[in-house]
Amino acid sequence: QLDIMKLSFAALALSSALTSSAASAFVSPRPAAFVPRTVGGAGDAAAVDAAPRITRTELNMADVLKLSDPNEELLNDVDVFIFDCDGVIWRGDSLIDGIPETLAKLRSMGKKMFFVTNNSTKSRKGYKGKFDSLGLDIPAEEIFSSSFAAAAYLEQTKFNESGKKVYVIGEVGIGEELDLIGADWFGGPGDKGKEPDMGKGGRLEHDADVGAVIVGFDREINYYKIQYAQLCINENPGCEFIATNCDAVTHLTDAQEWAGNGSMVGAIKGCTGREPTVVGKPGPLMIDYLADKLELDKSRICMVGDRLDTDVLFGTDNGLRTLLVLSGVTTEEKLLGPENSIAPDYYSDTINDFFMEVPANVEQ
């Protein structure tokens, strides 16, 4: 069932992202005609200077509209929805109320849907299982994860031809995707509970053949893994530092926010002084593939997510429409506050608002 998503597509997906260097991969140029909607940024400077001075909060309130007439503001002009998962479809292992009905209504309207997650703990096959367990019948070909993106990046750069190995900080999802491309990897769950010798004269021997370190979310991260990763990156010439994402927080449960992969990546950045190649959102890998393979018009795609710095930026940087939901990590106060500079086209409480009743005084 996953055959149509074999990693052979990666050359198409990543070719534009790798035109400069590995360090700048996935920082796509904005389309020439596209002006990103950032509040108070360079794109707004001329307009703000020419207009009467208003406070930053007022500017936010003017630019970021809460969805009130879904047909006119959204549904009539969107053919494809790309949904983040954590905070949009579910929180932790709990499905958000009303989601199955909303997705069914969108399908009945002929809307295409894809589910793109920065969470690397599962492979695409694993996420298919999670959707199934929550009662959502989502075709496997509609699911994309950052664990998949990491493997796709290695395939595009012909990593296997180097004969090098991959060291993984992360959970089973990364390993399962690396297995699909035949990469020689170790670490991950296999290094759970390990402790380095830190007694007198103690040292941790590392494999000099490691040519890439992938850092994904890891609930079993430990000092051994951090030390092993830094040795590979600092001492193995040319060793790449790859991050599945840099999300600050995540939803392990529906009760609170938990430290995200940004904390794991930050630990490795801190001891190596290196910036990683980030393969998940907001990079263009997955949207470039979808748009090219399915011949989609990006102007009629809407990215829906709960994070400003990944989901919304993924949309604005890649020429998509954007909608932020408040069912995840971002509050309305943060969205509209003076410190935020990233503005979606619209925001709503959940995606269930796509089918809200429109008040009679709203013009059609």
C-alpha cells in the first residue's frame, strides 16, 4: 500500500531545495509574486510607513482575521488541505472531537487532503496505524512524516554510495524509514539506557565511519546518545548533522505541553557549534513533491496547523494559503500579541469551524 510513496520520488522533491548547499537545504526561495504575510516585517514596511500610525496589536488584529464565513473566506478557493496532525487532528493519543465528521464533509466536497507531521517517532506505516486506531480511515499515500523526509534527504544526496553509516537519536520511525532505503544505521532505541564510562580515564569510543547523525524526538534520550552524536559530528570529517524538526514543544498527552525535538537538537547544537540541516516543516520537501507529482496549484492549497513557526511559516514560505487552529500549542493571545510577527490568512478554534453556521448578518 505504500508503494506509491517509495523514496524514489525524493529526487523530484528535493532537487530545488539542494541547489546551494546541505546547510541551506530546505530554505526555498519565495515565488517572485508572493509577499509573505508577516506582521511588521519588511513586506509591510512601505504600507505601514504610508498609513496612519497604529499600534502593533491593532495591526495584528487588522491583518489576522478569525474565520467567520468559511465558504467565502476558505472553502470556495481551496482544492487541497494539508493538515498537521498533533494539535489539529489529535492531542497526544486523543482524537479531537468532531474531526471524523469534518474530514468526511471535506471529502464529500471533493477536497483533497494530506497529513504532514513533524513528529518523527513513527514511520508512514506507523502513522497509518495511529490513524486506524483512532477510527480514521486515511489512505497511506496521504500521510507524510519528518522521519520519511530524513530518509528522502539521504537518498537524494546519494548517502548510501558513500559507504558511511548513520547514527540515530530518535525512536522507531526513523529506523523504519532508513530500512526502506537500505541505509546502514544504528543507535535509536538500541541505545536506550546506555551509560558512558565517566570514571578516571573513561572515554566513549565511536565509529569513525559514521557520516551522518539524525536527531529526532526521543523519549529515551540520554547522555550516552548526546556524547556519541557530538563525537561523530565533531571528529568525523564531513559528518552531517540532520534534524527532523526543531519544534519547541509537542503533545505527548492531552493534559499539557511537553518539551519537543527542539530540546534534543539544541543539546547537539550546543556541544558541536553546528547548525543542522532541517528536513521537516517549514522546509519545502513535502510540498514540492505534492505540487509537482499531483500538478497542484499552490495558490489553491491551504496549510492548516497549530504552530506559527513551523506550520504557518511552511505555508507562507511556500506560497500557500494558511489557517492557524487554536486546538494545539498556539493561543489567541500569542497569535495576536505584539511579539508575534507571523500572520496566517485566518485562524479558527478547530477545523470543525470550516462548517460553522454563518450568522444571518454576514453577507454571502
